[in-house]
Amino acid sequence: MDPLDLLLELRRQLGRVESVWPPFDLALHSMHRALRPGAELRLTTPSGVTTTLTDIVGAMISEGAGTLIPGAGIAVDAGRSILAQARDASRARRALRDYPSLRDLIEDCERLPDTSVKLAQVAGRVAFMLTSELSHVTASQRPLVVVFVDHLERLQQSGDSPLGEHLLNRLAFRLPYFLFVMTGRSRLQWAEHDATHLERRGPNCWPLLALENTTEEPRQHAIEYLSEQDAEAFLEESFRRNGIEVEFDLADRLVADSGGWPIHLDLMVAAAQGRAEQERPVRLEDLAGPLPQLVDRVLKDLPHDQAEAFRAACLLPYFDTALVAKAGAVRVGAVERLVERSLVRPNAASQAAPTYPYRIHDTLRRIVREAGSGPTHGWAATDWEHHSQLAVEEAQRRFEEAMLNEDDRGAIASLALALNLAAENDVFGSWFPKAVQDSPGVRALGPLIPSRTRPSTNVEIVDLLDYIRLRERGQSEDVASELRAVMDRGHAIASTAGLWAAYDHRRLGRTRESVDVLAELADRFPERANFYQFQQAITLTVNRQFADALPFRMRLSDDLHRESVEFSTRRSHGHPGGSARHALDRADRNRSRRYKIELWGDALTYALREGELAVERAREVHKIAIDAFHDVAQAQAASVLGQLLLFDDEAFAAACAESAELSRRRHQPYASHATLLLLGGWARNDDVLVSEAQSLASSTIYRGSAWIPVEIGLAHLGKAVNESPTQWIEPVDEVEDRWIGLLERIIADARRRGRDRSSSTGKAGPTAAG
């Protein structure tokens, strides 16, 4: 950029508003004749008369010349200073008097410095003469001056050149009455302190250009891509203007394919020109195939390291800078420079956004990858495969680190990333199935994985993603059948899919189907036969078949498994003692984060019934469950918190609302929700809550052993429900008495807790009479 050219163009446009701009004209003329002696700048006045800058300045320095007389032939001596030629009564003398800094500026213009930096500084001072003059004009009379700058990235590319972005920065700062509209592929960094290549920088100079400003104008806008309507209009007009005959729906299909990306649309027009034939209209198939020239256009302004980083980013559905650096084997600095460009978008729509803040438009990703090695420095198929593997390895490292640090959200985000990479690049990791099993919450992965896979996708990946999507759908007979189908396909996730098919049958009350699937799993995977036999016994106890479970329990070789079945049976009969400690022991020995959290939720319920639970522990598990998207444990924790705080109106209401919402998401309500309503109504003399618990129990088709205390409590309060078949191994009246005493103790503990809270805070006591 030449500073003089910019100022001369500005003066040409201003000549259409006013014939003379005294301080600006005097300074600009001095600069012009110093840099381009003998050259003339031709101007047009508002009345349409043609003149020159020399004529204008000549009129100003002549004695008594108050108005411009175009072509009057008033001479300006090229060998003498304008200051020396200005007559006492001239307009030039008045300008020197009114603008004290003008004299020094004219002298500096007449002996211009020999460095480009100082030249740009002088140009900025010349521009400021316009600002000084406009400051004396009332706002309603000032001309509206708009300066368009495009393509800004070409100036930003040469940030070490003072005549690039430096010059523009100086001029914009010294022309505050002008509106600068700057467009380019990269954002402006003028509001950042570290933009050291600029004279005027930082938030004090440019407060509204800070990225944090998203509402006030003027500010930075991401223009995004064309709307469907604009993109279609562009294509149709381009085809018409170039005389290209196309299929009637070609524009529609190209718009859908491009996503409104202007460069893509422009190239499609060029491709259509080159492939048009006389015999028939251009079809979509004529424009198919790799587009290396488009990729070259996209990358032509990127340094090589940023281009490599960009290709690596095109591997990834979303990313952070360190991930791209690993995947592309480039420096993090190159990626940090890349994300400043408009090619990179915020990843606001994804649940993983807090962890992975960036993404590349999917259409752009596809075009770059399909171009292969065609573009300059393009990647071949083996290169894409290699870098995909690097990305998966980094995702695995992050997942394992998050699991080690009990960072549940980080683990889910990293595993989802790995699965997306696998689906897009056919890079299957042997660690995937175990990672899915051990991850904090499989259902949380569902929204983060691809909704569809390609026909060519690796079958192991297909089955793994099918399993996750099925788990996300919740329990139903259809889901259990489809999980069984995944099991029968015999791939890496088969045993896990079969186990969850058995779990779903169990929760639906289909005891025989659950036991049969588990027996088949024991035959097909004999190395885990003891575990599947243990699950058969648990299935029977959960479904109240305590007597039938006994033979299975006796056959178990693992002491921990045998104890689990025994504790399950005892709990159902109102003997909670030792269950909490046993659940925590099992959690300590288990590698699955999901199952650990589930056991922690179970342990809360057991400890509450044992009378040995602190509110703080319940809140801790509650938060862990929420972070891991673990609905089962969250429902347990919410119910337990409500039972602990039955006489804290606010806490109890919040627990009931949360528990109700979690139950609504499920195929049938949680027994823990009904338990909370029962105890709340019992403790607070609220028949509405008790009736709601009764309604839930009555409408639930299958009630497992977790519903036993609800049924017994309702019967005690005169709200009996239909019986569920149960193989009691103790007299039922003793079981009922034991449960009634246990539930009454929970209420008494909550009442005492409420009184303690009231005395410590000075607030009124519990609202219920009890």
C-alpha cells in the first residue's frame, strides 16, 4: 500500500463534496510534489468542473484569493516552499493561523523522511488535517465518508511491513469521523495489547473491536456463508450471464452441496463453463470429483505450517489447538495463528464445546479431503490415514488421563471425539469397546456420535455406534431385541450388547428372557461364566424370586459375588446392615467408571437406611452423577437428599422436582422417586404426596424388589396397591414390621436434622407437625 495513493483517492472523492479543504489540501500538495514532482492530481468539483490540486493550492496562496477560479493559471513555484509563497491575506495564511500544527506538517512534507515507517507517520498527520477541519463542522453538515477495505488478510499477511496493516491502522485512528468497513478472512487484532506491529493498539484505543464485545457497534461480525436464497440467486445469475445451460434443478442441488460457501459456488460456475457442451445441459455429475484448484484457492494465503494445521483440522469434527498440533505433527503456534482466521468457526452447537471450542465447516472439510494429493502440498490417502491415527492416539491419551483424574465430562468428550474420528476415517482402536464399557455414561455419548455411518464403514465401528445409540434410547422390548442382534453379529462389542439386552429384559420384568440371555453369554464367553451366573442370581433377586436365586448363589465361586446376592436378598427383607460398605468395596474393585458411580448411588440409599449418611456425601455423589450424565445415580442421590432433608421446604421441593423429571425420562418411574413422595407425604402429613406415590406404584406394570418399601409403606398408610408376586424367605409380617420401623427412623432422623438446622440458623422449625 502506498500512503500517497490512499490520500489522493480520498481527496478525489472529497472533491465531490467541497471544492477546497484548506489545511488538508496544503499538506497533501506538499507531500505530493515532494514524492511525485511534476505530476498532477486532477479533481472534479461539486459542480462538475475539472481542476487540479495545484490550481486549488495556487488560489489559496495568492493574495486575496478567497474562492477557487478553475483554470485561472495561478502558479505555484515548484522550487519554493508553499509557506514562503503564501500571501499575508491569503486563504493559506488563514489556514496556518487556524490550524497551528499545519506549519510543521507542511515543512515535514516538503522534506519527507527516507524511511517507510516515518512516511506512514506523516501520512497519518496529513489525514488528521481532515479530522481537524471536520471537527469545526456541525454534525448534520459533515459528509458521511465510508472507506471499504478488502481483502484485509493481504495486509495482515505482511504485518512486518509498515505500509500494510500499520498504515491502515494509523489512518483509521486519525479519521474518527470516517466509517471503515473492513472485510477479510481473519479477525482484526487491533484491540489486543500484543499486536506490537501496530502503532495504535489495545482495548483503550479500540474498545469495541475486542472479541468480548458482541452487541455494541462498531464491532467484528462473522459474515458466515450465503443463505440458500442468495446462493441460488448467485448461481442462476452467473449461469445466465455466462450463457451456461444447466439442468433445471442444478442450482438447488449445488446450494445444498456447498452449504452456501461462496468460493465453492464460484468455482462451480467456473467448472460449469469449462464443461458445458452444446448437446445437453450441464448436470451435477459433470461437476463431481476432486476440486484441487478450490483447495489451492482456500490455502493460497496460508503459510505452509498453517496449511498443514488446516488439513489436520479437517480430520476433526471439532478441536482445540493442542489436538490439531498432535494430529498434524505441527507446532501449537501454527494452530493458534490458524484459529484466528475466518476458516475456523466456533463449535458452539456441540455438547463438547467447552472442551473443543473450534470446528471447520463440514463442506470445506469434505472438499479438502476429497482433493487428496492434487492441491499444492496435498495429502495422499496414506497421509490422511497416518494423521487420523495420530488424532485417535491423542484422543485415547486424553480419555485415559481424564479417567485417571475422575474428570467425567472430559472423558466423555474425549471418547466421543475418538468415536467420531473412527467413524469418519475407519480407524478402529482395539481400546474402544473397553473404553465404552468403562466410561462414565454411555448414554451421554449418544448425542455426540454420528447419526449415520457410511456403507463402507468398518463393521466393528458400526456395531459399536449402534450399541451406543441403542443405550441412549432407554429400556424397551425393541431395544432389548436390537441389542441381542448386535450380540449375535459377534463383533468386539457383542458380549457387552448381550449383557445390556439381559439388563433391559430384567428391568422390564422379563425374568426368563434375561436369565436365558445370560446363560447363552456364559456358553459363548466361558472366561466370564462366573460373572454371568452372578447376574442370573441378581436378576432373580431383583425380580423377587429369592428362593429361586439361592441355587445360583450357592454355585458362585467368587466370594464378592456370593455376598452381593446375599445382601440383595437381605435388603429386600428390611436388613440393610452392611450393604453400604459392601457396595463401596465393589466400587473400589471395579474399573468401570459408570458402574462405580452407580454403586455410589446405591450406597447412598443403603447408608441412609442404616442411619449412617452425611448430607455432604449425598451432595458429592449427586454432583458426580450430574457431571457424568448418569441418570440412575442422579435419581438415587436426588431422592436420598430429599429424604435427608424432609423438613427443609426448599431442599425437599427441589429434590421432588428433580426426581420427577428424571422419572419422566424413563420407561417407568424410579422406585426412589416413589419412595421420596411416600416419606415426604408421611412426614409432612401431606395426603397429596402419598396419593401420588400410590398412583405411581399402581400404574407401574412391573415392580422389582426396589418397590418393596413403597408397597409396605403405602399399605401402612391405608393406600395399598395390588401385590407383586414375591418369594419371601421370612414371614411377611416380620418383613413389614421391619420396614415400617426403618422408614419411621428415616423420618425421625430428618426431623431431628431439621431442628438442628433451625437452631443453628435461627429460622423457624419444620413446617410439618409430624
